[in-house]
Amino acid sequence: MQEVLAAGAGSLLGTNGEDYWRAEVAFGASYECSTDAVTVLWSVCGQPMVSGFVTTHVNVPSAQSLSLSSSQSRLTEPDDDATLVGISTSATLTLLASMDDGTTRDMSTDSRTTYIISAANTGCAQIVNANTLSIQRGASCLSVTVTAEVYGLSARVTVSLVFLDRLELDFAGYPAGGSGITQLGLVECLSRDRKSVV
């Protein structure tokens, strides 16, 4: 009985066809030129007879740089009244990888991408749904910094946190106009108060 075994390493996986062995590029592979990525062993009756290496060239684009951005430049915590004036409590993170062949890949939700919230901000925010930065209740940080890592590269983005400071109310006189009104009077010939516009 003769047996041939093939084992892949790094970016290659060995698979057995009906009449031959073949190597496939593994998911997440990077550029590689190797003289020993694939090992071939010929055995007879379970005894190794001869082995050797197969030179391989995995020619896939390599990432040169990363760019991380947030869909919101500022966020607030869920219980703060800043939400009433349109400030969001979460933001979508977008991670783009620039490849050496001139293309750009969206790595935002890729399983190989890791998002890390700065240690100083771990109690203020969390990553949910793969690439969503969500502010936690009771957060008091002034900003949150997130670092994304993939392909051995990293990029970061900082999002400011804002909170409602105060509300201001002012009146404009009617019908005479003006501002800074401190008292109201009766409308001429009418027994009702002078109107004001907020």
C-alpha cells in the first residue's frame, strides 16, 4: 500500500482530490513566498520512504494602512437630556484597509478585525453588533478612544461625549417686538394679557 500525505502551513491548506493533492489559499492569508510551506511525504505500508518541500507563492494584496472613522463626531449617555436635541448614544465604526494593489477593503465587520476601547474609557462605552460604539448609562468620560487592529496594523478614532449643561428660555414681545421682557401688560381695548412669543 502506497500513501502520499501533504501538509500545509501558514497561508496554505492541503486538501485531497480524487486523483491528486492540491493546496488552497486559506481564509485570511497574506502575501507569502516560501520554499517549505507545503511538505509532501510518500509512505509505503505506513513507512516513510521519501519527503520533500514544495515551493509556493501566495500572491494576494497586502494591507499598507488602515483608516478608522465614526458615523458620529459626538455622543452622549442614554439618560442624558442631550438625547432630546438629537445627540446619539451610539455610532457606527468604519474601518478601511488600503492595499498595495491600489484597492480599498472594508474591514469594519470582518471577523479578523479587533476593536479595543481605551483602558481609561472601558466603563463608558462598549462595542456591540461587531462595529457599533455604544455609550453606557452613567458614562462620565469626556471622550472615548477606539483602536482597530487587523493585518498586523492599527488605527484609532476618538469620539467626544457631550452632556446637557443648561436650558435657556427667552421671550419676544408682541406686537411691538423686542426681547428681554420682564413683565406683561394688557392689550389695548382688550381685557386679556399682552401676548409674548417664546
